[in-house]
Amino acid sequence: MSTKNPDRVVIVGGGTAGWMTASYLKKAFGDKISVTLVESGKIGTIGVGEATFSDIRHFFEFLDLKEEEWMPACNATYKLAVRFQDWRRKGHHFYHPFEQMPTVNGFPLTDWWLQDGPTDRFDTDCFVMANLCDAGRSPRFLDGSLIDQGFTEGAKELSGLTMSEHQGKTQFPYAYHFEAALLAKYLTKYSTDRGVHHIIDEVQDVRLDERGWIDHIVTKDHGSLEGDVFVDCTGFRGVLLNKALEVPFISYQDTLPNDSAVALQVPLDMEKRGINPYTQATAQDAGWIWTIPLFGRIGTGYVYAKDYLSPEEAERTLREFVGPEAAEVEANHIRMRIGRSEQSWKNNCVAIGLSSGFVEPLESTGIFFIHHAIEQLVKHFPAADWSPELRKSYNSSIANVMDGVREFLVLHYQGAGRDDTQYWKDTKTRAVPDGLAERLERWKVQLPDSENVFPYYHGLPPYSYMCILLGTGAIPARATPSLGMSDTAAAHKEFAAIRDKSRHLIETLPSTYEYFASMRERA
């Protein structure tokens, strides 16, 4: 056993996962470690990970990057929510926003809404952000100040916390959309300026020592590259973890059958079109279409199950959905590996990104998985003794996050009111993950709360489950029975406060396009 602390990190694979990892590790450990990133010059970034959780702000804050610095370089915009279109029925929409659920007399406002809501829209009655989404408003004023949502920017008492430690304390009111390839390019310069060694080359072999640990990798032009910790960011190929170390892959296909996507990057006049401050997921006959608005284009794609739809039909549907602007745009067809590696850290190899695991991008979890894995790697970084307990804890954390997100996504399909095609009919009879069936029965009589959702950290607070349950509509929900004996006056005062605040903000905030045009003028 070596007595030397592992201080040589070799990252295989670039893209968003590789460069997020390189920049974060270098910022966390400085010159105490060396970081080398090897990427092929032939493999591009898969552009489906362009929407994020609001927790991604911790990543940029950790790197000391300001929005006015990195956002214009990445054509980035704000995301206040996910808008689900046509999941209950055609023509219906609802939002899953970034906003903590208000409570009245100890009960979430959604409970009071079920008891005696002012309208049939739980999202606009219970959340300010849903109203701002409908109105296309920015969460910041033109001077850069943030709307008052109970969040104090720069609060020192919350700095330095991981996402799991931070959850439930406050809720930042927005996330980001960005071009994944441009973010990778931006972080390449950030990382190399701080000492990350960047090699463009093809990895030809992965050599193991007598213990089965990675000793070195062999590249085409740079020969052998040795390291202590090897980070696999090779995407669905899993070159190090799955192929060289033969770690099995656990498929989620039995519960999440969508395994394919076709994507388009469509240039548009966003000044004329406007920039919606949300990601949209529009239900289709055999899956759903994402629409992500950026500054200068939209990213869009059809996520579907190949058992129900051919790639040609999916591409035709997507082009018709976008309209004539998509006519000359090249389509990118993607086969998705849905599930997770049995271990994301084996021996001295840690997989981050698609090589670790992936679920369909319905709730923008791809970048979240990367960010969470990097945080956990820093938290569990090994010492000279390579304690197996650190690997065990890391693997447990990664598995819980992915299994929890799996449950949350299955709820979208179990709850969807759509039943007009065989695909949507089958969503109601498909198997569900262990534990979810019991929770679904509980939620019919009591809305999701911290005691009855997936019990381990996975990035989704209980109010997220409430939004999907109430928005999709197929699973009956009712208020806690005791509310029938309670005075609703305080709840209606809260509904009125949300309505008044929303109206005031809509009248005073700029549109999303106006805000980002102003940001670029100031830059």
C-alpha cells in the first residue's frame, strides 16, 4: 500500500462533465493536485443537457464566476420552472417552479388549494414564479437586482454547503439554460488558465495493475499517462468504468422505457420571438418534446421509446412541431442508456456524467447529476490508505440520487392524464420502482411531504412531487381531512398576497429578452 496521498488526477473525456470536473477539482484543491484532461478531437458534446436545477448556481459561485461573465459567452438564459404542456390533456399546461411552497397554519398551501382554491390553477394560485412564467418575465430587474423571494444573495451562512446540505434552507428562484458545448469551451479556458493540463488525443488502451486498478492509459500520440485517480467522463461508452473495470450497468428500462432522442439546434430571432423563462416539455404520441430557449436559438428534441416510434417518424414529428425554421437544420439522433452503473466508483476510477448513469432529461437532471457527483468526489476524496468506506459512502450517495430521480420521473407517467395512444395507456400498467406503489396510495389521501417521499437526498423536495401530482391529474388527490374543520381565511389571505405580488412584479419586471439584451450591452 502506498503511503503517498493520491494527487494525480487524470480525467478521460471532455465535454460538460469533464470540464466541470476539472474546473471544480482545481478550484477545490489548487496546486495540491495535478489535473490532466484527455479528450478526443472527434467526439462532440451531446447537447441535451442545456437546462439545469437552481442549485447549479452553487457551482458558478464556487468558481467565483459572475453571471455577466459566463452567461453571454454561453448564450445562457434564466429558467424559472419546467412547463408541462399537454400531459393532462391537449391544451392544458402547468408549471413546476423554483419556489418554496408557502405554508398556512402548518399545512402547505396546496392542501388549502385542494380544500378551497380560488381558481383551477394550483400553480398560479400557489406560486409567484408560475405567474412570471406565463408573463415571460425576468427574475431580475434591469439594474440586476433580484426579486424578493425570501432569498438573500451572498448570504455567508449558506456558502460552502453542498447541494444536499443546502436543500430546504432556501430556494433560489431560477436555474439556467445554456449551450453545453459553449460552457465546456468556457470552462476549458478557465481550467487551463489555472493549471489543468489539456491533451487532445485518442485513448487506445486502459492498463490495469495486478490488483485490477488502473495503472495508466495509453494514448495514440502522447503515449502512456499515469495517474492516481482516474475520472471516467467518456459518456455512454463508459470506457474506463464499464469496459476496462467491467462494472455492471443497472437498467431502468422496465420503468422508464424512453431510450432514444432526436435533437435540433434551431437559430431564431429571439428578439421577435421572445425568450420564455422556462423549459417546456410537450407530451407527444410516444414521448415528449423539450424546448429550451437560448439567446439566439432554441434547443429542442423529441425523447421517445423506440418500441413505439421509429427515428424517422420522431424526426418528422419534431420538425413539424418546430415549423419551417427547422427545415435546413441537421438532426442529431441519440441512443440513450437509461439507468446507472452498479458502482460509480470502483478501485481508483470514478465515473461522472453519462458513464455513471442517466435518466431521460425530463426534469433537467443531467447537469445536476454531474454537479452532485463532483461535490461528492471532493467530499470523499481519498487519502493514502484509500479507505473503502469513502468509496462505499460515495457510491451510496450517487445511487440514491439516481434511484430517487427515477421514482420522481415515473410519477410523471403514472400521473399523466393522457391515454389517447398505446404509449400513454401503457404508462399506467408498467412496473414502478420498489416503494413507489405504496407512496402513490399514500398520496391519494395525503399530499407528498418530507416523511413520505423517497427518503434519501435526490435533489427534489416534497413540493416538486406536489406539483407533478396536481398538474398531471390522473392520480386523485385530496386535502388533509382536518382542513375541513379549519377556517380558510388565512389561506385566502395568502392566495391574495401571491396574486397581488405577481401582478406587481409582472408590471415592473422586464421581459426575459429585454434583461439579457441589457446584460450584453453592459458587458
